[in-house]
Amino acid sequence: MSSEQINSESKVSGNQANIPAQIRTELDIDDGDRLRWHLEDDGTLRVEVVQQRSGTFSDFDGYEGDQTTTVEREHDSWGVTVE
């Protein structure tokens, strides 16, 4: 994060609040990321960004296993026969 302070505001609509674009960019917030809200004893609101970068297949290039399989053998191993 840059050393300059960023001040911004957004409007609450229903149960949702928009994150200003400059803050989203600065913190690299993307769709699917989560926000953890912490209300401190002094009334200060602290927000932690939890980036969702794992658990997706976007970077998956496939598995180069050393064993070839067939659908029939896979089904047979689970007790399902292919007719």
C-alpha cells in the first residue's frame, strides 16, 4: 500500500456498501474476496480484506499423471458397470 492516506466515502444501500474504486485498486480487492469487520471498543471500525486466491481452477493446467485411465475402469473401481 502506498504511503499516502486515502480518504473516501460511499453510500449504504439496503444491507450493502460500495467500496470506492480507488480503495479497491489500492488493496487489490476483487470479486469473491471477503471483508472481515471488526468493531473496536473505542468505536473504531476496522476492515480486513481476505483475498480469495485459492480454491479456484483458474490457474489449473491439468494433471500430467503417469497412469492412463479409461471411463470403464474408473466406473468398475466404484462398482458401476458400463453396458
